[in-house]
Amino acid sequence: MNGNAVIEATDENWDELIENQEKPMVVMFYLPGCVHCKEIEPYFIEYSNEFSGLCTFVRVNGLFGSRTAGRYGVKGTPTFKFFCRGRPIKEEVGMVYPSILRKSIEELIKHGDECVLHTTPLPDEISPYE
């Protein structure tokens, strides 16, 4: 089940997708056999249609996006990652209540830029010897 407003991402197209993203982005990491993913997915699709002009919605199948999932520390599904200006700023893990997911999306749209401006990214590589 995939609504028109949801983009399907893989390891191959992730970098291009995230680099060119100007709107806040909600990413659902899932597995096809995940029962909880199937339960929350209709709400994710509903919200993608409702907020389509304000936020980008992406799904990443863990079978085709394992490198991307690992890059962001995804250990189980469903996991929702919230991005602003290409940087992850929040996550929800597991079968969250639809109202919590909706509230997180609304907060991302309203405060996403603010959140990203008030964080300092770590360098890609941190050495204990520096």
C-alpha cells in the first residue's frame, strides 16, 4: 500500500533525495512482514496526503535500504525519522499512536527549521586521539 504522496527510497536514491530536500521530511523505515508497520501505514499515508504541500513523506524498506537504516541507527521497524534541511532531528520508534505521529509531523512543520538551527552536528569522524 503506497499513496501518491509517499516516495519510496532505497540505498541507491537516498543521498540524492536527502540532499535535494528543502521541505521537512518524515521517513518511515519498515519491513514488508512487519505487522506493526502494516497497522500504522494507513495513517502515514493519510498524513502524507493531508500535509503533502508542507512536508515530504518517504518510506524505506529495510530490505532495500539497510545501509540507509544503519546510517541513522534504525534497529527495528517501524521507525519514523524526522528530517529538516537534510538532518535528522527527531525519531519515533515502534507502533506509536497515530495521534502522536500526527503531532510529531505538525511540530516538524512548525518548528523544524528552529530545531536544526539550534543543534551542532558532530563531525563525520570523531577520534579519541584529537
